Amino acid sequence: MAGDRGSDSVREGTGIVRQLRINNWVRAKEVRLIGANAENHGVVPLEQALSIARESGLDLVEVDPNGAPPVCRVLDYGKYKYEQAKRERDARKHQKGGMIHEVRMRPRIGRADMDRKVSVVERLLTEGDKVKVAVMFRGREMSHQEIGREVLDRALDSLKEVAVVERPPSMEGRFLSVILTPNTKKTAAAKENKEAPVE
């Protein structure tokens, strides 16, 4: 048992870091205790919970701080952290389109720059990720949003083979943006074409 380890953090699948209190850092006077073998000890004073964890050679970990009283488990915290990280990695592997990338443009973007940005969006979609395409306005450009809309429409037209509009164009502050998801049939075909051997 590592009484001086204090509070530690576990990164959950959503990317949110949640602080976990362990051992002497648990603040409640009493806790609902789940033992090392998943046995329910019910509500016990904190000192008793710490004593049970110490006798098992394990850690007391507050797994639900919002419970009344908080829920604590007796477990090997190092192993718990390792398993949590492994679960998150596995979830990311199986999550399709989990990443949302943002590609920004300006209302007066040149043709070469536009082609380059569209190419980046196409690559990201082909890899199975979602993409937010945003046109950023500055100063007086805000009074000519139709120019930004034309830029976005040109980009969408170039991407219509590989993209599906998940969220239509909308203004968010100084940004006119749209969220695109891969058109699975088209992106699979595009991937095959890229991987096909050149004769």
C-alpha cells in the first residue's frame, strides 16, 4: 500500500482527466467499501477501510466521489491504472472516426492553397476521421460572409466524392464551419485506388 502516493489521475476514454483520491487522500469520514474480491463491506468508517486495504497489501481507491457516501475499492492501484490505460487504447483502436480534425481557410484563399487544404481534408477523410472545415473571418470580412460561404461551397464541391455533411455550415463566432464525415464507400474506393500497383 502506498499511503504517500496521494491523488492521481486516470485519463478516461473521452480524453477527460479524472482525479482519483487514494489511501490517506480520501477525505470522507465514511465510505461504501468494495473489497479486493468484489465483496461488499457496506458503509464503514474511513479508518476501517484504510485498515482493510493495508492488511490486504493493497490501496484504497475512491472510484465514485459523488456517491453518498463515496464508493471506495480495495485494489492494486498500479495494476488498475495499467488496465484503464489499456482499455482506453483498445477503445481508440476500435473507434471509427473518433478524431475530429480542423482545417481552416481564409475568405480570400488562393487556388493553390485551396487545393492543398482540400487535399489534406481528403486524406483525413480517407483515413476514417471526421473533419471540421472552417472559414475564418477577420475585421471587415465579417460583413462579407457570402465570400466565405463561396469558399466553403467550392471546398465541399471538391470533396463531394469522399465526404458526407454531418453538420451543415453554420457561424460560430468568427468562423463559418461545416463538419464532414467519410463517405465510407467512396473513401474505401479511393484508398484502393491509391494502393493499387502502378503498371
